[in-house]
Amino acid sequence: MSRRRSRSFLSIFVRVVAVGVGGVNLLVAGLLGAVWLAFSPTDTVGDVAFDAELTVPPLAESTTDEQGRTVFDLTAQQGSHDLGEGTVETWGFNGDYLGPTLRAERGEEVLVRFHNELSETTTVHWHGMHLPAAMDGGPHQDVDPGETWEPTWTIDQPAATLWYHPHPHGETQDHVSRGLAGMFILDDPAQSVELPSEYGVDDLPIIVTDPTSKRGQVDTDKEFGERVLVNGIEGPYAEVRTELVRLRLLNGSPMRVYEFSLDDGSPLVQIASDGGLLPEPHETTSVRLSPGERAEVLVRLEPGETRVLRSVDPDLGQNFINERFNGGEDRFDVLQLRAADQLADSPDVPEELAPGIVEHAGAPDAVDRTREFRLSGRSINGAQMRMEHADEVVTLGDTEVWEVVNTGGEVHSFHVHDVQFRVLSVDGREPPPELSGLKDTILAEDGVTYRLLMTFTDYADPTMPYMYHCHLLSHEDRGMMGQFVVVEEGDEPALANHAEHRAHGSHG
């Protein structure tokens, strides 16, 4: 199995080569060819043993407080875990690596008691959640070692697979790479469509990460690992006892893009994206997910059958050099599905899932404003992250189009906090079926213009911003992030200083 070297060196080398092309062309071509051969793609297809049963993260226990709120307890803590190369020091929520699955229902008021038992300040962000900015868990809600933060909000959005992870300014890749991540599943009683739904049986959480280790610790500087884990296990298998199995796919890697498919080319039926169910099922041979994106897919199995979920070389929408050095030619065997000799019946896949779901993003004919966002280098619209600056000011209740284009010739993505958006068009064309539902994160291919429709409801706070940023975590940490404040009509933002921001959360 080929191994990938450090991408940081490669990115510097490629830039140097690009500068020198106008001079010694033959020398440059020779050096580039040598590097091209030396840093061959990573490929684990056919090399994975699948000798460990899939670990399913437990559903988080909860209590009910005197106000009727559902209370979860999460603790960020140090631990140790085998990443496939031996046991190393890791971080996790309520355990050594990753965290339990939180689950709540639309209309339910939740409170999370988040305890930080690490030696470093961290945060916990509810990725994809519609909630007040002061409860969002971004870089303004630092939780110091030994402290407790207690965000509370009411769940008010369609059923969806969300997740939670740290969001400390400049340190997100470090904290996520060490293992701080988990799923947050939302249910909606109003959505009565029949789908596989028994958690851990025919409804499986699949958190895909690619950590690597160095001298007994997670190598948090390495952007691309050489193996992938599912729920913290390398090469797991899942015993399937039903005709259909639902996989809730989460790309929890900091930088890597995956293109999930089945080894025999049989179809995946995508039923959901970031913000919940698609309007109707989408049958496809592969599903591409950039860091932070989610998709739910159905796999139909025959008795006694074995299938392998793998990541084939993803199309990153880049030139051939960037494709090679950003994982665009890498392939991984990810998860084996083993069907029992007798399978329980599963419901037929509905012809419609959530036909009106995109209406949550607003009406395309009632747009109040259009904003432009240009992604280049490590900046958005030529600016980098400024903690006390509101890059954009949004009026509560407005429907807006955010026009996003990657102009930098690199791989980038775009994530917006608080809202789920609808993709109106991709370079002026109707979005493909996989982008027909609600989204909060999208891979921005080079030179392609994405028009995103979103409506800002419920929460205004002139002192507390939400984030928008590239969700390739190294890019985010190096400044590729901006802030927007939602205000009542006629109000102006009045950002407080960092110490005052922390007062908006309840610390113990």
C-alpha cells in the first residue's frame, strides 16, 4: 500500500515550481516529474482486512430539568485510542475518541452541560443547527480548562443528521484531528415518511476520519492521513439483518474530500443531505462529501451478500496538480457490509421524501439582498478573520442570495452557521439532484459560481456574530473565515470585546 508524505512540503514545492516555469523549464519539468512519482496517491483498495466489528457510538443519555428541558452532559477529555498504528494520546467527548450521538426532536428544548477537562481552551459548535448566536459554540464561546458552558435552545428545523465539534479560533483542525466530534440527530414528528430508523441496526452513523500519528500522539499538522477510520475503527464490518440499511455519512476529516461508492458499482440511494431529507430519492453510483458535509444513503442487500463501501478518487474540480496533491487520486476501502443469510423485510423506498423542504430557505422571488463572496488563498472577499469585526450585517427576517465563487485555483468549501440554504444554481444551471435539498456546507469548485438562497429567522443579536468560512480546517484556521451579525430592522451591530462575549453563555 502506497504511503503519502507531508502535503505542506508539497504545496510549497508546487508554488516554487510555478514561479520558476518561465526560466529553466526542463529542470522544473524534471523536478516536478520526480516529485510526481515520489508522492504517489494513497490506495488501500483490496488491502483492508475488515476484521473488526463496527462500533456504533452510544446514544447520549439525558435527563429532564425543572424547566422541562432535555439535558445532555458532554465532557471533553483526554484519552488513548488505536488509530491503526498503535495506541496514541487522543481527545474525545465522554470517552477516548469521538463522542456519543445526541438525539432530539423538533419542538424540544435542550440544554447541554459542556465540561472542559482538557488542558486547553476549546469550544463545542453545533454544526448545521438553527439557534441563537450566543449558543452557537463558535470562536466567541471559549470554554477554559475546568469550566462548564451551558447553551440552551429549542430545536426548530426539519429532521436531519447534524454534528458537533470544536471551533476555537486558529485551533479547529488541531482539536478535531485529536478526536473531538460526534453526531447530533434531529427527528421531526411531522415528517412521517417510512425509512429504516432503528439506530445501530438498520440506521447506522458512519463518521469517517483520517487521523495519523507521530511519536505516540495524533499528528495534528498532517492534513491528509494514509488510512481512514469509521467511528474510530480502521477496516470495520457491519452485520446487516435487514434488506435495506441506512448509512448516515459524515465527513469528519479536516481536509480530505471523499467520493463514496460501492465496490460492485451497485446503486446508492441518497435520501438526505446536510439539512435533512431530499425532496425525492436520488439513485446514484457515488456521493461526494467535503469536510463537514453529510449525506444519508440507503443500500439494498441480498441474503448472504457482502459489499464494500469505498471512497474512489474524488473529482475536486481542480487542475491535475491540485487534484493529485489534495487527495483527488486517493482511494480507500472504508466499510464492509455483511448481509445475514436471512434478512428482515424493509419498507419500499418512498417516491417522495420531503417535497417542500427547500421552502425553509425562503422564496426565490422574495429576495431582499444579494451578497458576493470570493474565495481565494486564505481569505474571503480579500479579508481574513477579525474577531471584533462584522463583515456582513443581516436584517432579521430577510431572504438573501449569497453568490459564492472560488477564484483562487485551490480546493475550498463554504459553510454558513445558523441557516440551511437552498442551492438555486450552479454556474447558472439547475443544481444536480444531490444538491436539491437543504445544505449548510458546499464544495466550491474552481471558477464555478454557486447561488445560495437563505432566510434569517428567529434570532437577532447585535453583539454576537455567526460565522461563514471554508470548512477545510487548515484554511479556516489560517484566516479564511468571516462574521455576520443578524439585527432587528434599523439596528446596528455593536460587537463587545472577547471577554464580554463569553458572558452570553452560562459558565460554571
